[in-house]
Amino acid sequence: MTDNVYKRALTFANARLWKLIHVDILLLGALLLLMAGGLVVLYSASGEDMAMVERQGVRFCIGMGVCLGLAQLPPKYMRRASPALFVFLVLLLIGVLLFGVGAKGAQRWLALPGGLRFQPSEIMKILMPMMIAWYFSDRQLPPTFKEVLSVLALILIPVVMIAKQPDLGTALLVAVSGIFVLFLAGLGWRYIVSAAVLAPAAGYALWHFMHDYQRQRVLTFLNPESDPLGSGWNIIQSKTAIGSGGLYGKGWLEGTQAQLNFLPESHTDFIVAVLGEEFGMLGCGILIFSYLLVISRGLYIAGTAEDNYARLLAGSLTLTFFVYMFVNIGMVSGILPVVGVPLPLVSYGGTSIITIMATFGILMSVQTHKRAR
Amino acid sequence: MSRRHQNFRNYRKEKTLTQSRIIIAGLLVLLLAGVLMARLFYLQVVQYKLYQTKSDENRVMLVTMPPPRGLIYDRNGVVLADNRPIHSLTVTPERIKSLPWLKKTLSGMIDISQDEWDQFDEKLKEYRRPYQSITLKSQLTDAQWARIAVNLYKLDGVQVEAQLTRYYPYGKDKAFAHSIGYVGRITSKDLERVDKQAYQGALFIGKTGVEGYYESTLFGKAGIKKVEVNARGRIMEELSQVNPVPGKNIHLYMDARLQQYAYDLMGDYKGSVVAIDPNTGGILALVSKPGFDPNLFVRGISYKNYSTLRNSKELPLFNRALRGGYPPASTIKPFMALAGLEYGFSSWTERYFARGYYQINPGGRRYRDWKRGGHGWINLQRAIIESVDTYFYQLANKMGVTPIHDFLSRFGFGKSTLLDLDGASVGLLPSKEWKRAKYNQPWYPGDSVNIGIGQGFMVATPIQMATAVSAIAARGHYYYPRMARTIGGKPATFQGDSGGVHNIILKDQSNWEKIVTAMSKVITDPKGTGRRLQGTDYTIAGKTGTGQVFSLQDGEEYEADKLVKRLHDHGLFIAFAPVEKPKIAIFAIFENGGGAALPADLTKKIFDAYIDGKYPKRYDYLKGKNQ
């Protein structure tokens, strides 16, 4: 009986209609589940601010439009456009460094006519894996040493520029998305092992490039109690929120940490603490499970993709999506330093939703443009 | 290297390579998701209790509401300890720009002493919930308050809070400091003996006097509000509230007008006056001169003021009425007489030839009488009237110390009978055991002889003397001395039966009337030592005393003008009036007063005032409404 239902579901998912309109219904379903849950938590985290929930809903719709739009575009066009787009975006990053606007001592945006602002580094999260995947698309895998070096150079150019804005979090994520392509392309294990060995040295070097506030974040991560009212406050309060939620949580809108403002940035980066407090470990488990649904579908799409470009791109985008989730929940629960990474599709915020939905558009495109077997 | 030259690519192999990497990545994803779940399990299940507690500590705050302190009134409803609102400058450290900014800005507006900054810095270091304010300067003057108030808009994090503080309306006149006592800032030592939670919002605690003894009564019960607060310390919701119970008002036996009058009558002399109502044991006046202004301590006394008080040679902080140990001198004689009668060593009829001196053994040391030629043939009554030293020398010698000790202790000597003030000294009522323990010496007959006239080892405090006099006035039917008459409108009660009557029953109860007669003749007899008290429309019984500050050597003469004032004799006087139905019993001592004349004159004025209402007009402000 259950077997039958499962088969039917698959049949439904593979239905010709979905393929025709280039929608991967399983991925879409998992995403909608996440978004709906996210809106429920956001309503509580925003202090029952319906306007904020509506704005987020509007972003979801725009994101969905971008997603479905991109899904119509066959991967081969993406491949062809990749290098030109990459170069164009690098030029924009240079533009950001020269004419950028921003806040809190960081220049991240380009001002567009009509009062709009545009953050090139955000797009780079997609274009980086596109570029590297393009690089490998007509090369034989696994990469040679020379190719590895070239790819690292390609990765480093935008990463350094983003780090200079300064936006270390995005820079690292962009780097990671490129490195994922390298890994999926079959990067030799000896490189991986040597990188693991060299990482501490790199970390030391990185320390010297860090701004004071970035160093403070790392120090606070290592010992949050050292400054309970200052920079340690966030992490102490988020751990308290999550821990006091227990197995089943205090109930929706009943989280005292969140509702009494003990929890900072509760609707943006720390939203998972609200979830943990109000819905407990059960709620967190469902959230993580939903992410795993999305990710497993993404990895399946990557594994069954038709060519190297699509395979590498889809794999890297999926893994990067996981990294967002892992870094965010890791930082809010106190096992990773506080870096400004939102929880994808749940945290309140504009640009990241659009880029994330764009990646799923690419995944759908990869999935739905396969030639029929 | 050779791979480069291959012409065809194995796409299948490449696909498998990437797929295997995807599987590895997928496994890593599962592993890391497992790490997250493990972390959540640790926080939400293993450490659930800890974080639940932390969360509650965050949100629930107990706000203590200090109760208004009970007031202290005299017997006629004159307020001696009052509450009045003051304004304090408080600072919320989280809201100020910076500490240096605060110091710079505030010091431009009002004077804040280094002391106050130091205390502030200290409190800043202590644990405190975020956004809880700290008092920087209490008791702003109106001018200071005004200056802060107009600048408040640019003083983020600075507030002016109104609180009730203690105020002693007649503090400046210094007469009440030793009886009413005072409140002061709560120290960490004070907090060890009280409930910390209850005193959380309180500024003061009773330190001495009635304020100190009745602290818990006057304080009342702090109210506790359980509130839910947000992260900025703002109260979001009241969870529960227990209202404060105001402190109880205390009405004293003390007559403020009498107290102030007696204090002023001491003039520039040091000393003490204690007046007791023999019918109740109620203390009508409790003067220790010099006094001080207790308001100084409420405001937080400056170090300079304190050391001035502390180091003054006149010892204004020393409570002479309770702790001053004086030789009773001749004022002990009526008690000695009663002891002699009680134990059969003396009788009213037996005659004694009083020479100018007394010797225990012929040819031994001469214990001299105050009258060089002696008094001739006398009896016990005359011995009291003329204060014949030699009579009491021989009586004490005959009795020995043990009967004296046992009998005098029935009057409260050698112990503290004061019911509701702390810190009273027990004086010294010597005994054989005491001398053995203290000096490892036997009791000598000479020791008894000295005690016979209230000198030697014997030491009594003014409150003890006044109590003993009240016992004679009440014919043995006396009460332990007490300050409080009513507490919260109900008669003050005391633990056990110590507050009740203490009856001294003599073997021959008629001796009470006889000793009273003798003491009234001290005043009325032409040769009576207290004859300067004659001319009142009521009757007085009393006894004079002259206390030696230093001992004259055998054969030396006391010549006042050759001695520095510090070595002049103390003048003492005990009395009660009216004789038939006493309303007031008194003990007065003028340190280095030279003799009993000064305390006797004081006593007459006090009696005129208390019994006949003959107060100087200038004391009308302390009259109260009940008279």
C-alpha cells in the first residue's frame, strides 16, 4: 500500500506536465515546506509583525519567479554565458570597491538609479561555481595540478575583492562554493590532505587580515562568557533560548527569550533560536529534516545531471546551500563563531532569498532539461 | 602527463568520479546534520534544566518595595524621627556614553565627592542585572536637584529618583541622639544580620538607640513585586505582588520637652541625666551630654566630621547614660542602709558616735569623713540626712561584701535591666569571686569600707542608678526601665516577665517608708545635704553624692582650685517626687561638677517642670498636643 503511494508520488513528480514547464515538483515541495515554516517562525520572531511577514512573502514570490524563470533556461546557455558574466561581475566588484555604498564601515552595494541597491558579491555566490564548472566543462577530470592552481587563482580574485569590502562571511562562502566544484571535479585526496594540514597556518595568516570586529567575533566564540553584556550577549542568549525550549518548546509566540527581546536579531540571523525556543528539539529536527530533503533532492539532481558542467554546478550549489544552513545553526547553537550568515529561506532578508531561489532555478533547469530516456 | 595526449575522454568514468564525490559529500552532509542534532540534543535535553533556569532568571525579576519606616513619637505625640522625601541621583551604566564622559559632565554641574565616586565604582563592579540603576549621590539639595533637572535631557542614563529618608526634626539640638539613635547607610555587615532581599531597595538601617533596637518593627515588611522584564529591564507584566507592610510607629515614654530641657540645663558640663516614671519604668529623659546631630549619620557622615566627633576629648559619641561607669558615691548610702537593716547589721534606733575618720583597726589607715570634725552622736536617719561617711564605713565593714552584693543586685546593679536599648553596660557590682577572678586577690575589709560610700571597685551607670532610685520611690514595687510605651498603637510588651513588676520584699517592709522619710529629710532637714531643694509645693526625697575622680592620699586635702577641672569631683544626685506618690525618679551626674549642687539644682528645675509644668517658654515647641 505504502509502496503504491510512493510510486504514485514519483509518477506524479515525473509527470510530463512538470517537465514541460520545467518545474521539479519534489524540490518545489520541499522549498515550499521550508518557506511556510519559515513564515510561521518569522511571525513570532518579528513580534507578531504581519507587515514584515507579508514583505517576506513578497520576497518569496519574487524569488519563486526568479527560480521558475531560470528553470526555463537550458543549462547549455548558462554554460556559455558563464565566463562573460563572471568577468562582468568581477568588474562590478571592482566598482563596488571604488564607488560602493554601505553601512558600518563596509562597502557592499552599488547604487542603482531609482534608489535601488545591488550587491554583486551576493550574485557571485552563484557565478563562482558557474565559472569553475565552466572551466572544467571541456576539460578532462580529475584536474591536473596546473588546473588546480588556475582554478584557485580564479577563486581568489573575487574572494579577495569581497574580503576587502570587507565582507569576510560572503568571501568565505564564495570561496567554498568554488572549492566544492573543485572537490566534485575529483580534486586529488593529497591536495585535500595537504590543505587540511596547512589550514592552521592559513588561519593564522587570515587573523592578520581580519578587522577588529571580526577578531572580536572569533574571540567571543571561543569564550562567550568573557563579555556577557557585550559581544558575548548574543550567543549566551541564543543558547539560553534554544536550551530552554527543551524537547517540545514553549509554544508558538510563547518564547520569553524572543518575545521579551533578550534574543538579538531574532528575526534575521538568530531566527533558529526562536524556533528552538518555541518548538523545541522537535521543531529543530523537522527544520533540519526539511533542509535534508531539499539537499538530497539537489544532490540527486546533480548526480543524475547530463554533463560535467551541470553536474558540478548543481552539486556545488546544493552543498553551498547546506553550508549556509550548517554555519547558521552552528553559530546560533554555539559550535561555530558568529558570522553574519542568515538561515536560508527562514531568516528575514532580501537579497539572499533571491540568490538562493536562483540556485534552485538552476537546479530545476538541470533536472528538467535532461533528454528523455 | 600522458593523460593530456589522449584523444578521447572517458565521460562515463568522469561521471562516476563526480557521482562518488557527490555520495561522499552527501555522507558528510548527513554527518554534519547529525552533529547539529547532537548539539541541539545537548542544549535542549541534557542541559535543559540549566537553560530553563537561565531563561527564567532573565525574564523574572523581583522588585523589592521598601516600606515606609515607622515614626518615633514622644509621650505627647511630638515626632522625634520623621520621614521626608529626598532626591537621589542614579545612573544606569548601560545607557551612559562612557564613564569619563559622565564624570566630566556631572562634575560641571554639581559637586560629587571622590568618596561618592569610589562607592559608585565599587557598586559598578558588583553583580547587577543589566539596566539596573546605581545610586551615585543621595540627598540632593534643592539647588542640585534643579541643576540636574534642567540638564536631564542631555544626560542619557542619569535619573533623579525620589525616596523617603529619615529626618530627625530636633537633631540639631543634639539632645536625642543617644536615646532615639539614628539610621545610617546599610553596610555589608548589617546585611549579615537581616534578610538581604527585604533590604534590597532600602537605603537605611537603624544603627543605635530606639532606631537600632526596634529596627525590624520600624522597618516593617518589604513588598515584593514579581515582574516579567524585557532585555532592557523594562517591566512588561506584573506576575504577582505582595504589598509592603509599613513599619509600626512607636510612642515612647520619653517627654521630649523634659529631655531637651535637661540637656540644656547641663550647660557646658559633661554628664548624664536619667529620669524614670516609677509607676511604669518608662524612661522620661535619657540625656548624655555632649550629644550630636544624628542627621549627620543619615546623610552619610563625611570622614572629616566623623573623626572630629570621634576624636573629641568630650566623647560626644559615647553614650554616658547607658555606658558611663561612675562611682555612685554617697548616692549609694540609702541602699547600704537598707542592706544593713535587711541583714540585721543596722537599726533605726542604734546610736553611733561619728568622728572625723574611721579605722578598721585602731592605729590603722584612717578613712576620713567629708566633715573634718565628724558629726558626733547620730543614728541611721541622721547618717543619711548628713551623709555621714564613717557610719557607712563601719556598716559596710561589719556586713562584708557578700550581703552588699546580693542586696544591691536586687536593685539592678551589676546587670543590665534596660529592656529596649542595646549596648548598656552592666557596671560593676564587686564580689569576692569577682576580685579573685580579676586580680587573683582575696577581698580585704578595706575594699568593703570603700564600697560603703560608693567608691572603690563599685561602678554604676546612670540608667542603673535611676532604676534603683525608682525602686525606692516605688517602695520596692518597680519596673525595669523601658523606652517604648506603645508599638503600632498597642502597649509595648517584652519577652518573658522582664517587662512586668519586680518586687523587692524586705524582711521589714516598713523600712521602705522609713528610708523614704530619711531621704525626704535630706531635703527638709536644716542640716540636710539636699536642703537647696527646699521651697517646692510638692515633696522631694533625694540623696547627694560627690564622686572622687582620683583618690586623695592619707592626710591630703581636696582643694578644688588647685586641681585642673578634669580632676574635679563628680557631682551626683538621686531623687524622686512627690514623696507620697512619686511621678518621677531621677539620677543626674555632672562630670567634674565639683559637688552635688549642680545636679541638685538641675533636679529641682526638672521636677518643677515635670510636676508643675514650669517650663521656660522657649520649650513650648516640644509641648506636643496631649497636655
